[in-house]
Amino acid sequence: MKPDAPSLFLEPGDLEFLITQIQVHLSYTEDLNVHQLVFNNQQCALVYLESLVNQEFIQTSIINPLLASNTNDADVEQIVTTMEITKSSDVIIIGKGLLHGSCIMVMENESIANLMFVGQTQGRSIQEPKSEQIIQGSHEGFIERISTNINLLRNRIKSPKLTVKYFTIGHLTNTKVALIFMDQVADPAIVAECERRIRSIDLDYLYSVSAIDESIEEHPFSPFPQSMQTERPDRAVSYLMEGRITIIVDGSPSVLVLPITFFAFYQSPDDYNNRWITGTFFRFIRLISFILAISLPAIYIATVSFNSEVLPIGILYSVKVSLTYVPLPPILEAIMMQLILELLKEASIRLPTPIAQTIGIVGGLVIGTAVVEAHLVSHTMIVVIGLTAIASFATPINELGTSLRILGFPTMLAASLFGFFGISIMMMVIFIHLCKLETLGVPYFEPFGPYLGKKRLKDIFISLPSWKLNKIPKNKEPGTVKHSFFVRWKRP
């Protein structure tokens, strides 16, 4: 007797029938191992997925004790004492147990199975993330295992207020997701809204934290990232202590931090690991790089095309001489060089490290020299594009740096049509958009849009000394969070 379709509960029968019910539920996968033995004078079987368990541990901690048992009425819990055992007759629960690394023990003519966790996972060691390297401070980074990532947070925050809530997303992948926040520090309304949005996610598979980000963000067409992805535990801890929420996805080394503000993207752990004067200096440089990354090529185009009189005579003569034999208009020069820069960056990312370094150096020198000698672009344009690239790479979070380079294209187009007036209009549009953005009801351009007073300016431009920042910020002041916005959000 063999079932043709999966049943909801194990049905009592001979051992072969019980095993077949499990095999049907798992689509007869061939990595399902079945080890039959006799326990309490009764036929039984151990069922497990060989790719997810420690088979040596099963032999020493389960099979050997069961075979060595010489009693006829002993319970499994009395024999196997090295692990916690749960019981279930639900085929769905049994299947999930197998997929999470459990060994299932079924006995003939019984409908209840014993679930014993014996899983093992292969994970890389904890290393510093290459995309967020710092000079001083912690050099640990998140990895792909959700339990290890939570451990990295709990090792830094040994507080009973640190709260973890689990979710399962993906009808096929059943991916484990953890929502982490500090109780009595995070705004309860924001936590509840974030939980609601996560529960509303309807996906067949989930393999990265970016899918959650795209599913719960309010403005999917905005060029600015509305949440922060980081691989640094120290950065995630600092935001947890500010009352923000962290989302971890099993299998992804990046964690999601939200709600986030624009100025948080320009803060680096180095700001707090160095003296406050040094941290403040570099923070100012990063904030200046935001303006340069968007507007520097546009300023060059507007100056050359419309307003060359703003340059001193000496500089103007040098620029005009370099443009004498260039047949392309400045806008095409800038777009061509920006695209070449993006191509070089993508090529260096996809190639092995030794070759990527060669491509970056040789490609920049050879192509830069070749296009100038071929009179396709001017010397000044090479300098402008180089400074623009450096300014965008100065952003601590790579995602925002990419957004800035994309915003540079419409700004250059506006400059080619209307000169400095076009640049002014585009910058106004960008800042108006920043002031209108919200993440989970929190203003994205806080504390400037809207302006929340001098007290909220702390740690925005100036990296204050640690003794000035040893208190948990009060992010729940009236007026800082618009809870009425929550009812307007709809899942994309």
C-alpha cells in the first residue's frame, strides 16, 4: 500500500508505508537516507537528508545507543539523551524538520515520529567585509549563517532588551528571517509596521535581503536607497542603540537597517574610532563629495558651453586650447567618459583580483591617454571625470555612491540645455525629493526636512566626543514620526 499524494498526518501502518508517506512529501528525493533497525522489539527507521546532517553524530549519538539498549519498554528520550527530542504526526512539520537538519525516527504501526536535530552547516569564517573596510576598530563581518550573525550582535549587546522575532518567507525556499530591535528604545509603532510589511511579503523564493528591501520600501522609483545594507556588526549595533531595526536573512551576509536617514550614509565607524576632530574633518569631506559627485561634470559643461566668463583668463585659455581639436560637444564628452568609467569599474569587479588591479591601472592610463591624443575628449574633462569618480567612491555605502553617479546624467543634460540655471533647477529638484522622502514614517532628510531644532543636529556634521554621545538618542519625540503614513502604504 503506497500513497499517491502527500497526506497531512502520518497514518499508522507497516514501516514501508510510513517511510513512503515521507518520501512522497519530499518528492522522492534521492538524498533521503533510511536506516532501519530494531528498538524495543519493534521495527523502526531513521530518516534524514544526508546533505544536511552530521552522519557521524547520528551513528555515535543515536544509532549506537538505540542498538545497545537492552530494555523492552524504554522511551527514546531515555536512550538518546544528547539532544532535545520533539514529537509530531504532522507530515508538514516532519518535512520542515528534515529540511532544517533533523533526523526523524518512525516506528512501525505508530503515527507519531520523533524529531532529533543533528544538522550541520558549512559556513565561511568571520572576516572583515571588503566593501566596508576601516582603519581602526572591529574587523569582524557578518556571514551567511543567521545564527552566527545574531551571535555577533548579542556578543556586543548583552542586554535583555535586545529582541529577536523570526519569520519564514518564500513558499518554496522557506527562508528564515530575523527582525531585531531594542525593546523600549525602538518606536513600538515602527516595529509593528515593519512586522506588518514583512508578513505581507508573498514570494515563492527569497535568497537575499534586497528582496525584502524592495518589498517593504515606500518609494520604489526613488534613486536614493531607503534602507541601509551593511555587513559590519559594529555599524548594525550602533543603529540598534539608536532605536532602529535590523533585518537578517539566512543565507545573506548583508543585514538591513531601517528606518534610515540620508546623513547616516555618510557616517563611518572610523569617525568614532578616531579623535572627534579627525572624524569631523573626514565627515565634512564626505558631505562635500555628495555635491561634487552630482554636479562637477555638469558645472564643467555649463562653464564651457554657456558661462565661460566665470573663469579667470589663464584657466579659460588653457581650457579653450584643450577643446580646439575636440569634435564632440561637452555633453557627449562627459557621457562617454562616465560610461567608460562604469565599464572599467564593472570589469574590475568581475575579474579575479590580480587581473582587476591591472585593468584598473592600465585601463585608466591607456584609455585616458589614448582618448586625449585622439582628440575625442579634452585634458580638463579627464580631470573632471576623475574627481567625480573619486567623490562618488568616498561614500561609505557603495549603493548611495552608485545612485549619485546615476543622478549625474540628468544634471549634465540640464547643464547642456540651460547652463547654471539648469544645474540650479536639478539641485532644487533633488533636495525637494530628499525632503519629501520618508522611511517607515521617518523623514529621510531629518533633521533638515523638516527642521527639528538644534538638538537634533548633534552628530550630523560634527563627530562629537564619545562622552557627548553616551546616551541613547530619544527618537520617539512627538512630531518626528508620522504614524498616519502607515495606513497609506501598500505592498508593491
